[in-house]
Amino acid sequence: MDELAMLGGRRSVPRTRRVLPWPHVTEDEEQAVSRALASGRFTVASAGEAEVTGLEREWADFVGTAYCVAVDNGTAALSLALAAAGVQPGDEVIVPALSFIASGLAPLHIGAVPVFVDIDPDTFNATAETIENAITERTRAIVVVHLHGLPVDLDQILALARRRGLLVVEDAAQAQGARYRDRVVGSFGAINSFSLNVAKNLPTCGEGGLINTDDPELYRRAAMLRQFGETLGGSEERSYVSHLPGWNHKPNAIQCAFTRAQLGRFEATAKIRGANVERLLATLRELPGLRVPTCPADRSHAWHILRFRLSPEAFGLAPRQAGALRGIVMKALRAEGVPATHYQLMPLPLQRALSGYTSDAGRAAFPHSYQVIEDSFTIQKAHLHPDAGPLLESYAEAFAKVWQHRATIASYAAASEDVPPWEQANRLADAEAADLSR
């Protein structure tokens, strides 16, 4: 049995086998960007601009909605979606406690109040039950996050929303192309948002966002709020008349041209990615004490992020040692060449930027969110490239090697101090705050 790399053994993943660059840039992107540059029209405020409006049309067709509004980033897409839907300052917006911080900041950006709910420990998504328990007379909207690319149980949540008279807004930033009951996510809520961040499955060459809806009035409001409340697009010159108190969230044409090229092979790439990931998971599923991500039969997974949970009992450890075990397993995998990392270090209610919006941000209020953060790790970006198959095979070998040394891993975990990720993050934040105060 080879020695663990963290103890001086040979790496499982050869140093020559590197993570392939993402986004995958080809001649298609180069030609699209050149086309946008040659047009001389760089924003939707330019009469006759074709790249932004072209992406909007093509993404609406792909998702299956009547309308799409392109904006400059995914956070703005969610904020503008909420604003266009009529969410007002002081309204409550339900948000899952485990998500990227933008899901919690977007309501704040329009003066609304995020109300956090716990998640399901297997799907990592909010459920109708956790959402219903948080509804008050001030609740206006539910933000459902399809975390890591797995759609939420939309049937139950939409039924709850109809019963309680609430808006559903899908945050599909990580779930481009994922399907729920044969419909693409981002087509279910009243108005929905996507991210085109450079790390997403459908990226741009920087930042970008998309808003989808079937409602002509919500579309009109979102398009106007994108730039100062003006009406833009089409062949007419800009009027400079603001009808609503909007923002300035226009995307640029070069980035939209880049994404249009990506969209041209998006489905083919997603199919290859799915096959690569499924092969990896089929192998890892056999390892004791490792819970791999799953996907219910009624939906598809975009596989944006792969999250793995650990069961300490399979290593002969007590449940309270889950965090220490996760830390040692991550260290061992990284030494073997697997880029195991955290996704979030703390639930959203514990984030300092969001503090004060819940009476109890402790573990008892969000037990599943805390537990998932404590006992899990992720793989990000390495699996996105369509040619990542051989790399993922090396990752599978690295996992198998680490699991062959479970007794050694367990002994290191038992002797380790378990500092929860949120405490580590708070220590770092304290240090940063001290530096800022000097």
C-alpha cells in the first residue's frame, strides 16, 4: 500500500495532470468577441446593438420563457428580479441559510429583510416545511436557491406559495440548464435570476447575469430598472427619460458575445460533464463513510459544485469528531492532488454583513446547515471542462488511496483540535477588522 502523500508518499494525481482552464475558450469565443468589437456598439443603450439583445433572445428560448433581461452580474439579477416583482423596503424575503452570500445580500440591496431557513441535509436546499415555518404577515417573496446545480422540490414550494399568496423567485445562479420534471429551472418562479460569473457552467469572460420571466409587466420593469428606469433597446435612440428609480446594471456587448458562443455548445458540454461526474461518483459511492451528491429521478443536476459529506462512524470516530475528520481528509486529498475545499465557512445568518436579521443565528436554529458545513467538503471548477474525464479518474484513485489509510486518517483526526469553519472564519474576520482599525 502506497504511503499517503501528506506523509511523504507519491501523489496519486501526477503534477502534469492539471485542472484544465475554465472557461473553455475556443475560436468561437474569439470570433464572437471580434464581432462585438467591430460593431462599435458596446451596451444596450446603443441603438441597434445586437449582442446583448441576441443573448437575451437565445437564453429566453433555451429556458423556455417569453422574456430575458441581461445585466452586469448575478447579484444584480436577483436584486432587480425582486424589485421588479414589487418587493418593498421592510418586506421579508425567505432565503436558505446555506448559499452564497449574494442570496442574502440581494434583498438588503432593495431594503427588504432576509429571513433565513434551514436546509435538507441530502439535497442542501430549502424545503417547503422549513419555508412555511418562517412565513409571517410581512413575508412577500421566497427565494429558492438551486444550490450546486440541484433543483429544489418546486412542486411543493410553488403549491405553498400559491396557498399563502407569495412570490417565488428562483436563484438559479449555479443551476443553468438543470431540469425539474422536464422543464428548465428559471422558468417556474414569477421572475428568476442566473449568474454568468466566469466560474459558472455557462460563463462570460468576467461577470454577468440574466433575468427570466413570462410576465410582460415584470419584464418591462426589470428592463427599465436595469438603467435608471429608462426604456432601452431596439432601434430608437436613448430618450434619457427615467420612469422608475432604477440602477445602472447594463452588461457589455463583448461579454454577451462571449456567452453566446458558450451557449452554442452548452448542452453538448453539459452532457459530457454529466457523464464524467457520474463515473466519478459511481466509484466514490463505494467508499465507506463518504456520502456523494445525489439527484432525485424527477430532476437533473447541473453539477456546478460537488459536495461530499463524511460519516465519522465509518472511521471509528464519534459524531462530534466530524469537523476534525473533514479537516484531515481534506488535507490528505489535497496532498494527493485533489483540490478539496470548502464552499461556505458559515451559514448566512452568521455572516457579519447579515447579522441582526435573525434573533437566533446559532446551531439550534439551523442544525442541518451547520452540520453540512462542518462535515463536508467540495470540488469546484476542476470537473467543468469537457476534457476533465482523465483528471477525475485520477481523483478517484486518490480518494481510494486515502480511504485505504482510514485507520491513519482516523488517528490524526482523533488527535486534532476541531475548530469549526465558522470559528476559523470569525478569527480571520477579527484580524481583518483589527487591521482596518489601525
